Amino acid sequence: MNAEPETAAAPEQPTPSPRAGRRPRDMALSMIVLLVPVFLLVVFYRFLGNEQPPTVDTTEVYGSVQRAGQFELLKPQGLPEHWHIASATFTDGVLRIGITAPDDGAMQLVESAKPTDILVADVVAKGAKPAGTVTVNGVEWQRYTDTRPGEQALVQVSGNRTIIVVGRASEAQLNQLAGSLRA
């Protein structure tokens, strides 16, 4: 019997995956290739003027308020070109109109026949107190500054209707919106 010397079998080395040899530079280049088309789409979108928010048609909502007959409706009229009505709802006797203005002004116009203290607590902030008055187009409004962070509000009560203009906007924008309200 011929005995051949036993040779120790070398352990089989796993073959490295193709990804194992990639460097961070390769990943960065891949990300750039993906981000360039996204950047071009955003620039193209802005170039076509699609930056402006859509304006909502309020006809149906205003019709609902008038049919309910709970309060005399006031509508914003004559606002500058870059102001947009972004939302409009009438639910449970409360009209809410969302309005965007230039320079990141975001406001809400709220009208209702609900009691003022309840409406102010729901819309402005619980425990909010008036901080003086301001006269806009000959109409006196209560000014609230202890609202949610970054917001301020104007409140006016006439007859059975409470009107609130609240939002993250400059005082001038709030006054301009309040002054634009017409029957």
C-alpha cells in the first residue's frame, strides 16, 4: 500500500462581493448622479411659475354660510395679487378661510356666531387675553399677542358674529386682511 502523504486542505476563502471594493468616493459620485436630475426638475418647476400656491374657489363655502343664515358673512376683497386663499371650510357654524401672503405670511380668517370666549379659546389659544386695541379702517379690533408661538391675532365682535384674523404674519398683513373684509 502506497501511502501518500496527507496534505492539509486549505480552508476555502470566500470570494469578496463586488460591492466590497467600493470606496466612499464611488458612493458620492452615485449620489451626485441621482441628485442632478432632481435639482434640474426643481429649477424647471420654479421657472415655469409653479411656485405659487393654488387659489381655492370659495363660492360653494360662502353659499353654505349664507344658506345657514347664522351670521352676516364678510369676505376678503381687494387683496394684493400675491395673496391666495389656500383653504375654505364651513363646519359646525364656523367659517375658516386659510390665506397665504408674501414673505411667508400664513393667516386664517374665522367667522362664527359661537360665543366669543369659546371661539377665541379654540382658534387663538386657551387663556388668551386681549393686549390692547387697534383701529383698522375705522373699526376697532382687539389685539392678542399671547397666542400660539409665533402667531398673533385680531378679534372683532359685532352683533352675533365674532371675526378672528390669526396667523404667522406681520402685524401689517393682519391689519391688511382685517381691512379687506366686506359684506
